[in-house]
Amino acid sequence: MATNVKLTNKNPSQPIKGLPGVIELPHDITVENVKILIARKTGISDFNRIGLFDPVFRHTLKNRHALIWDDLHVKEAREVVVKDLGPQVAWRTVYVIEYLGPILFHILIPLVRPILYGFVPFVDQSRVGAPMARVQWLLFALFHLHFLKREFETLFVHKFSANTMPARNIVRNSAFYWLAAGLLCALDIYRPDQSSARDELGPLDLVGLALFVVGESCNWVVHRHLASLRKPGGTEKGIPNCIGSSLVTSPNYMFEVLAWLGVILISRSWTVVFFISIGILYMRSWSRGKEKALRKEFGDRYKKKRYTMLPGLI
């Protein structure tokens, strides 16, 4: 059994060429299969370019495995709003590119360090020729451990509910990591006259190192748990039940901040404070969105959290 559905261009000034005004959809067809069908009829090679929206509030129909008729607005109006999202790139690829930037900059800056800082007027020139100190090499290792872990998780642990994102967003999404965690942090941390240019580890450094190890280890455990809640290729959500989940909605963000607090204590660099402060603003929004989604989907089965990422604060 099938029903005719009206297709409306979301952007009339840039309509999808060849989009039929009406399409017949079976009652057991998923959102993803509707995209495939529309792409076939309009000659668009990548069905991921097709964005589907409800006809009332024009919210994205995000769950690609949900039945199209499960959306009440689509069912009542018998209409779907459609938009060509442009060239797409896999989410996994986006994350790999994002995290690659800090890795490259934290290799490049130490390599060109003797030459680079010789041209910077506000750097103590008497220390330019000195080799990198032990604490700076420690920070070099910590940055690479963090972002190589991120790359490994992206390739082998994380499961993504969406196939792709618009390719044009790569630059916007990558700029934060490449410029803040990469270029800015590397330029300051490896300066020959920076506070990190020391050979001895003091008590504060040891506390910072302990926070980093605990934060990264727990973050890894949480990411493995979250991945286990979703089947390969699935979009379903699950209720987190792991270390830290009794305190906050997103314990992975909590442990992420803990690890970077450790880096701050060791580096004593304003650039690391800047990087994680901006990151907290993003994670706050994501964690609040996750709390809202869990409450909506699981109702009384989910134990509501007052704090979404940092106990007593956020």
C-alpha cells in the first residue's frame, strides 16, 4: 500500500531540478530510502545530498532509519520539504581531518623552532638556540597522545548516526582545532622563553599529569561504552550506564575537561585555557541537547540529570 506525497522545494530560489511535485511512498519506507528514491528521480548521484524536512516546522528528519510516516506532520499534511544540501563528506572523514591539524602543527613548530623564534621580536633571543626542555617534550607527547587517541576512536570506535555532512563545513569545523589546539598552542608552548621551558617536574606538574592520565583513560572507557549502545549502522540511542554517568549526562565531556585541566597545570599557557574554554562552550550545548533527547525518548525510564557535563557547574 502506498500514498501520494507532495514534494516541496525548501529553497525556491535554488530548486532541485527535476523534483517531481508528487511522489508515491509505501507505508513501510524509511527516511533514507525516500532520499534514495528522490535522488534517483532527480538524477542526483549521492542520495546523502538530499535533505528532508517536516512541512510544518521544517525540522530535519534526522533519523534515517525511521519510517517517513512516523513523522506526524508528514503524515497529516502528506507533504515533505526537500533541499539539495550540496556535496557531502563522511562524518568519519571530517573528524580525521579535524584532529590531524594539531598533530601536524605540534610536529612542525618544534622542527622549525630554532629558525621561527629568531624572527619574533618579543621572544628572548638569548634563549632561541636552546633545545626544547623536558616539560615541553612532555607536552609534545601529551598533545599527540590525546589527538592520536581521537583519531583511533574516530576510525575504530565511534559510530555515527548520520552518514555525511556538507563538504563546505570542513573548513569551519576544522579551523578551531587547527588554529587553536594546533597553531596557537604549539607557538606558545614551544617558545624558548615560555614557562613550559623547564626541565624539572614540580608537584603541580605531577598533579597535572595524573589528571591527564585519569581523564584520558576514563574518556576512553566512556567512548567505548557509548559505542556499545548503538549497533553498527544504527541510529538508536541508549541510556548511558558507565563511569561518571550517575553524575552528568555526558561523562565523556567531563573527563575531557579533566584531562585538559591537567595540560593547563603543566603548560601554564593561556592558549590551552583559551582552547578548552571555547571547547566547553560547544560541549555545554551538545550535552544539554543530549539530555533533552534522552528525556524525550526514554521518559521515566531515564533518570534525569541536573548537570550535563560538569557537576555543580554545567
